[in-house]
Amino acid sequence: MSFNICPLSKISLTMKNGFFFFVLALLFSTTTQAQDKKAKTLLDAVTAKIKSYDNIVIDFKYSLNNLKENINQESKGNVTMKGNKYVLNLMGVTKIFDGKNNYTINPEDEEVAISKVNENDDTAITPSKLLTFFNSGYKYTWDIPQNVKGRKIQYIKLVPNNAKDQRKEILLGIDTQTKNIYNLIEVGRNGTKTTLTVNSFKINQPLSKNQFTFDASKYSKYYINKLD
């Protein structure tokens, strides 16, 4: 009968290796928690800054890419926001949300579609939620920094908590000095990548009393399509 005896030196080495990896895992966990805390602190600062504005006017560039489908689109747009109300102009279409109804005005088809908006839909990043959508429904982590023309842009990675969400992840670029959002990169599970980059960010602008009011008299020749 023979016995396999493990030398003491090997046992000691195994214990040392185990302890080393334990410490390494602990340090990694602590670093990750610290970075997540940094991400939360920065997102909270962005939210506080946004809430301090009476209104916001943004000019932006929008792009959509999907290599598999050979899709590559770019367009410029602008949006004016006050509270949850907004006027959005993109790709020749105007969308007005007056706090109750959403009006989609399409001059090419001479049609106005009227519908109600579900503001509680966490998966829909509407203009009024664009700058604060990240406050719930996502796991966030500290990502890479970038230097853009002298501006330090810090990225926060957002992963939807809902497993059925068609978005794989969202990268939110934040100007660390102004605490304003610089860009938003959305990556879909189907390979589609959409990017919104802020070209101009203005606050507290003088707005018309009817800024967010749909004037039906301007579209008397349009077909009015009530979806609800």
C-alpha cells in the first residue's frame, strides 16, 4: 500500500496563492464599488444641474449605424425643453409634446399624428427624459475618459436591468466641468448603434407662451390622424 504525501512546501505555496487571489478579488471588488460610487455621484450632479434650469435648447447631431444591415444615417436636429414639455425637430419631422398629447407633424405626407405619451415607460428615452433617464432602471459603472477639443468627457456605462430590453448598453458622455451631457451612445442587441452628440447647449432662453402648443390652424390641409 502506498500513500501520496503532499510536501509541506506545496501546501504552503497553495495557501499563499489562494490568499493572493482572495486579496486580489477583494481589491477588485472594492475598486469596482468605489468606481460605481463615483459614477453615481457624477450622475447625481448632472441631474441636479438639469433640474436647476428653467428651460434647455439643444442643437445636436444624430447618427444610426448597423454594419450587418449596411445602414449608415446622419442627421442634425434641435430640441427645446421645459419641464416635461418639448418641441423636437429631426429629419424633417416636428414633434410637440404639450404635457398631455404628442403631435407628430410630417410635412412630406401632410399628416399630423396625435397620440398620448406614456411618460412612465422606462425604455423610451423621450426628449424630456433624455437628460435624466438614467436615474432608474439601469446598472451603471465608471467607464473611460476622453479629451474632446480640450474638454474632459467622462463616460458612464449604463446596462438596462430589464433582460428583455433590446438595448445592450448605453454610454453617457458627461463634461466633467459643466456637468452637462456631451453625447449618448446606444448599442442595441441587434448591432444597431445610435449616437446623439450635443453641438450647442443653451439654457434659460426666452420662449414664446405658445412654444409647446399645437396650432391646428397652421395645418388645416393636413390629414389629422388620432391614434388613441
